[in-house]
Amino acid sequence: MPEFRLDAPARRTPPGEQRIGRPRLLCPAEPDMLHRLVGEEGVSVTEAARRPKVDCSIAYAVLAARSAAD
């Protein structure tokens, strides 16, 4: 029975579907990378968030906090 319970979430989420749960946090270097991509290179926030595989809402929050601190 324990094997079934460990395998159940993988079967409920089909390949390519969005995972349910808390978005991934950023490591210490990733906010700098997001700021550089959006500010200096002109990449959209959505595309910049895809590179470290974080949610767009986290990217917007990190960039807003950084611009408020500047």
C-alpha cells in the first residue's frame, strides 16, 4: 500500500500539466539575473521568469521589491 500512495500524485498530474503547489523560491543569484534581463536586455518579465523556472508572480514581486529598494 505505501508504494501506491507514493505513486498516486505522479499519476494524477499528467505530463505537461502544471504542478499544483507553492511556487519555487529563488536562489540568491536569481534576483540579480531577473533584474539584468528585464532592465538591461529588455526581456519581458514572463520570459525572464521562465529561464530560472519560477512563477511570473514571484518575478514581478522580486522586481518590485528591488525597484522600491533603489
